[in-house]
Amino acid sequence: MIKKTEALLELLRSDYQEILRENLVGIYLHGSYVLGSYQEKVSDLDYLVVVYKKLSIAVKKDLMNYTLATLWPLAPKKGLEFHVLCLVDTLAGNYPLPFDFHFSPQHLRAYADEPELYLKNMQGLDPDLAAHVQVTYLLGKVLVGAEIPKVFAPVPKKDYWQSVLGDVQDAEKEIVQKPTYFVLNLCRALAYRQEHQILSKNAGGNWGLSHLSTAYRPTILLALAAYDGLTVKNEQYTTATLINFAQEVIYLLQ
């Protein structure tokens, strides 16, 4: 394990316990870290925090203050993303799954601008949680707390698949603006559709190289290079090829 990430995980483990105390059920790692493609220079760190009862605004504030002041300087390049879930919901396994709190790098500005409003309003239902919980259930790592089968119910296949589809539903419209994200996510979505493989973005891209038309090979290689931290500008992609790629893969996903 990379020393910086090792220090981050130890602080996450020990000090979240201190903040949440007896309300903490456990902390569970998912995403690239457990899928084998985690790199500090390009990844984010994804984790689920499961609690017995909903958090007060004061505790959410303590959690955010600690996360940004202490953990963020140790975070990988793309930051930290986490959900706080209640045990009654993770055991029930009804999707879309409710969450009590959520934070990711895209919310940094919203939290900085109006922290009290963010703490109050950031709760609800998240379709992405079906995919997150599925990865956790099958491959997740317990950072601290109860064993995964005692905390999470299995995710129904239809809910997992809807979560995967939801992640790429705007690909045709947005792939030109976010080529790396959509090229690799389309590849791994198709890997699940055709072979029931749950892959990281990196592994999905490599799967696409061997399963999709060689006409898309330069596009996938560019996306993989960008994901590995190399400088790749959007204009290096061919717009028509990106759109054709999105249309073809979405057709195959049906």
C-alpha cells in the first residue's frame, strides 16, 4: 500500500470512530481501491460509512471539518467520496437506497459557499448506490466494523444494472466533453452486459480493446492514457468517432 494512502486510511479508521462513537456500524472501501486500479496520482478514494441512526447536523459538521482539514491533504488526486447510510436501509436493500449524507469533490464549492445549507439538504435517494453497494458486497474491504454480509443485503441484479445504465445514459450527449469518463465507463458497462464482469475503469478499457472494433482502439488507448495520468486533451479525440462509439455501445447495452 502507498504510504500516503496508508496514513489516510489509518486516520479515517481511528478518527471517524472517535466522531461517530457507538453510532458507527462500520466503514467500507469500494471503487478503484478494491477493483485493483487505485493510483494516488489519478484516483479518488470511495467509501461507505454505515451508522445505526441518522446523524445530527452537529455530527455531520464535525465529520466534514475533520475530512477537509485532516484527510483531504492526504487524499489521492481526485479526492474523497463517501456516503453515510443507515443500517436499517443497507439491510433492507430497497433501491434506490436512501442516504443520510454524501460528499464528493464536485460538492466542494457548494459546501464552502453554504455549509449549513449543504449539511441540512444533502440527503435523499441515490441511484448510484446500487453499483457502490454491489462492489462493496462482492469485493469491498472492511476498514473497521462489522463484516460486510452482516451489514449489506445482496443487490438485486435489476437494480445494479439500472445503476450501471444510469451512469452512461447521457453518453451520446456528453462524451465529447467528458471522453475519458464515458469511453471507459461504456466499456465496463458492456463487459457486465455481455460477460457479467464487474470491472474498474482501467480494466473496462482493456476489456474494450479486446472486444470492440479495432476502429475504436485509438480512442480507448487515449482514454486509458488519460486515466493513467498522462496529459490528453479533448481535441486529441476525434469527435465523430466518440459519438459513433457511444451510439454503438449503447445499442449493444440494450
